[in-house]
Amino acid sequence: MISTAIRVARVGSAAELAAAVLMMLGFPALMLAALVPSVPAFAAAAVVTYVADHYLHRQGSYLVNRLSKVRAGLSIRFLIRQLLLILLLARMDLTDHLIFYGAIACFIAFYGLQAPHGAVVTLIRNRRRMPVATRNVDLGSRINIPDAPPFGLLERSAEKMLHLDLFAVIGLLISAQMDSAVAGFIGIGLTLVLGSLYVLALVPYIRGTKIPPTPEVILEAVDDWLHEYKPQTVLYFSGSKDSAYQVNMWLETMEELDTRPLVLLRERVILQNLAPTKAPVICVPGGVHLMNMDLSTVRVALYAANVGKNIHLLRVPTMKHVFIGHGDSDKLASVNPYSKVYDEVWTAGRAGRDRYAIADVGVRDDDIVEVGRPQLAPIQPLQGVPEDRIPTVLYAPTWEGWDDSPGNTSLLLAGENIVKKLLKADPPVRVLYKPHPFTGTVSPAAGSAHRKVTALVEKAAAQRATDPRFTADAAAQTKAKADLARIEARITELTGGAADKGDEAELTRDGVVDLVKYEEIARLRAEWNDAYWNSFGTFEHRVISGAEPRLYDCFNVSDAMVSDISSVVSDFIASGKPYAVTDSAQLGVEEFKRQNTAVRAAVILSNKATELGELLAAVRAPEADPLAEDRKELKEYLLGPDEPTSIQQFNTAVANLALKSQARNVGQERAAASGETAGAAEAHLSADPTVG
């Protein structure tokens, strides 16, 4: 019942639900206390509404955010509480007392302060909003970007301003109870003085040297930096907050390029969720600003997603455009006809090339280049299950997708069956459940299935904790937990707390990576991963959500995986470990394998998951695994050969395409000078070894 209420109220936890209920009941209680009248009851109800409201705002509750849409926003709730306080004073026959008129005047004046406060805050934020935001780009030496206002002045500013009415409310309640106006006028004075001081403290940041340069000056400084840096290869990305992982997976590859890299983003929310990187990053929300940027030195542009805003860079003819995607998959999205707009499409292995040939969407075979998957380097190969632990099986289903197809995710029809059979396996196994971050965002049924699977795993984990067959090294776990706390504290210290992060303008000025810190953080994150897995028993079931530990870390501690048709399967194949894929659309084994290359070396599961025994048998007896050789062949077919390494293949592809781009540009220049057709000039230059 509680879980249903949480879902209906759109809150994140039972605590949020309780706070929401208390806040909703608190206002009728305030009215009742005012009508009775009862100062103690009114004070108690007021405390409940203040605390509940504050808690919900701190949690970023969806429910509270939606109240403003039905004319019950934050300022209205404060106003209602103040009006009910005036009603209380009236019901206590204080309408002839000076304190009654003082209360009315106070609240009118206090609300009068909201307008200049809101205007100043909005003006500060607008003036400090950069036309472009950057990381690892030295703008501070080119233009003067002043410090942001102190964090406490702007953070949750509306809520802080409104809460200054507490002094007046407390003072008026004391006056009403004690029949003395002194406390009331003291509270009124404090509320009005502090409110005025808050506004005055913000005023200096809307004028003079406290505001950043104009957009024109900032854009000119960015172009100066581009002219000096001369980027050669660009990673371009546009998307929602939840899609940030698609660009994050390519950052390390960009850092390892032999050419000068640049990451171009289109949404501020992506920049805010970008993983740490040494590569320079420019976020350009405005299409006009992007099209006016000096990117004349860029020869290769890489695209990780097919989105409408790609057109703003695709229109530039002086660079070659490449679709690299964000994973190797048999999904239809992997052979999108939109891919025809790119000069080349890079796939991991031969399988990607064949998919385009079969799909016949207009992508020519000559325009496809196999480059491997550089991101898969951290995945450790099959090593077998040590005798001192039970096997670990990872269940990593994909999400429901946009089209609500039953074949997208196994969660809907098979999830519970898969997890129940794994939890009841004999001999036992450990289950790790890591769902796709988009799970439940489109389909409520998928969200419900996810919660059921989570409950099953957590219940089984609690039962196993009391099972005498399973014991853990308590001392080792205690040490690992202490290491986790130490590492997390150090990472927080290195990355800075919320108060140290600054606003967009300040981060643009100061967001140049400290390489010493960067390398230490990378080392600490690796240590964190080891400590995380050591902090609980190797037999403990686990639900793993959030960004950490990463999916590949889960691969490395698992001995087998169950998943769906997605890039997760292709990536896991790099490990050489046994895996199973669910035929949720019930195509049948042969048809399922025919349509989906990545499952040709998998155990195919029906929605009842009766075939899971085959997967577990392969884990327990690797020497008798009938699909071991098939997996080796499929790995090379999907992901390319191990030698040369994927990053070497990728760099070669970048270099080759850059030469083509340069030949085209020089050809255009010579054609314009000689009157020769551009195509003929480019053909001559392609054979000229001195070009590039």
C-alpha cells in the first residue's frame, strides 16, 4: 500500500510521502487552530508545515514542484500561513490592538520585498549565464570573469527569503499568548530588516565589475582560444540529462587521440553531468553561436547519437563527419537511415558492417570502417570461478524503449522468472541486479517490474545473511568499509563540496583540470571499486543502481550474465564469459539468432527462463561449455581483432579521414584559384603524398 501511495504521489521514499501528508494536513490544522482559537495548536501546526515543506524542497520532491502548477506554490503556502495567523489574532479579539495592524503591515511590506529580491536574483543569474560554458579552456587569462556571489546568497534564494517571516510569526505568536506587543514588534522588525539586508547584499552583483563581460566579448575570447589551440577532432553531443552516459563513454578515447581533441556539447545539463576529463570541453546551447564559431582547423567530427541538433555541425563542409554511436547492438536504432548523412560510419567489427548491408538503409559499404571498441579495454577476460567462492550471475536488462515493444526488455515478461530461478539455484549463485538507468521512464509496467525484481533480490539478500552456510570475513569487510569512507572523503575533498562549485561563469573561468588531482582521483576511483566489492561478502545478492560501480566493473566480478538485445550484450562478449539473452518477443530460437547477431553464442531464454540451467552448467564446468568456441569467434566478428588494439585502430581511422578532409579542402582552394572542378582537384590531391 505504501509503495502504491509513493508511486501515485510521485515521491521518492516513505519519508517524502510522510512529509507530504503532514504538509497537506498541516494547513487545515492551522485553519482549525486559528478558528478555535489556540496559540499552542497553531504553533504546533505551523512547525509541521514549515519543517515538512522545507524537507520536501531539500529532497527536490516532484510533488512540491507540481504544486506551483495548481496555484499552490511556495510563496502562496507562506502567504496562506500568514493570513491564517492574522485570522488567529482576529479570533483572539486583538483587532483593536496595535500588534494586529503591525502584523498586517509587516506581511504586506515583507511581500513588497519579494519583488526586488526576485528581480535582483533573476538579473544576477541571467547576467552570469554564459553564451558558452567551458571546461579545460583557458578563458580566465583572456577576459575578466568576476567571482560569483557567495553560495549562500543565491542557493535556494526564494526559500531563504520567505523563511525570514519566521521571526515575525514567532514574535506574533508569543505576543498573542502573552498579551504583550513587545515580542511581536521585535519579530516584525527582524523580518523586515533582514529581508531588506538580503536584497541590499545582492545589489552589488548586478553592476560594474561584478558582472561578466557581454556575450560578444565571451564568444570572441572563445574564438581566440580556438585559434590558438587549433582543435583537429571534435566529439559532438546533444541529448537529455539521462543520456549523458552516451558521451561519457567516449571521453577517455578522446583523451587518447593522437590529434588535438575537443568535446562540443549542446545542453548545459549534459555539461553538469559530464564525467571528469582532461579534454577541452565547450558547451554551446545556441545554434547560431555554434555556427559562428571558428572550427576551421577541425578535420574530423564524431557523433555519438543521432539527434536533430547534429545538423548545426553537419552543415560544415570543411570537416568529415562520422557516426560512432554509443554501443554495438542489434537494435534497429543501430542501423538508423539517418546514418546516411555522415561521411563515414564506424563500427566495432564486421557485424556492424553486415547489419547495414542487411538493413539496406542507404549506407554504402565503402563508408563503413571497423575500429573496434576502445571503451572495452577495462573488461577482464574469462578466468574461471575460484574454489573459495560461489559463481556470480549479473542480470542487466535493458529498458523498455520508446515503442513499447515486448521484445525490448525482459523485465516485463521474464524478469521475475529469471531472478527467482537464479535465487533458488542449487548449487547456489550470487545475483547482481543492475537495470538500465532509463528503466520505467516510459512504461509504468516496466517500473513496476523493476521494483518487484528489486524486492526479490533484497529479500533474498536478507535471508542469505542469516544462512549459516554463508560466512564473511568480518575484519576484511570492516577494513573495506573504512577504506570506502576514507576514499570517498578524499574524493569529495579533491572535487570540492557544493559550496565550492561556483556558478556557470565561475566554473568556465576556473574549470581547467589539475592533472595531479585528476590522476589521483582516477587512482582513488579504482581503489574505491576494489573496496566496494570487498565491503560485502562474495555470496551477497546485490541491487546496483546509479553510476557507481560501473557496468564494466560488474562484468569483471561476474562469471555469467543474463541480459537483452542491447550493447550490453556485445560489450560482455569481450569478456569471453557465458551469457544468456531472453527472447521476450517469442520469436523462437532460430529466428531470434537469425535476427540478432550478438545472441549466436548465447543461451536463449524463454520468458519462463527454464533454460537457465544451461548457463549455470557452463559456469560450473567451463571445460564442458558447448558455446565456448562460438563465443571466441563471435567476439572477433562483433568487436574486431585484439591486435592492433582498438585505440590504435581508432587513431588510424581518424588520421585517414583527416587526410581525406584535408584533400577536399585543398582541392576546393585550388579549384577556386584555377577554375578546375573541385572533384577533379580533389582526385589529383588524393594521389599526392605531400597533402596533409
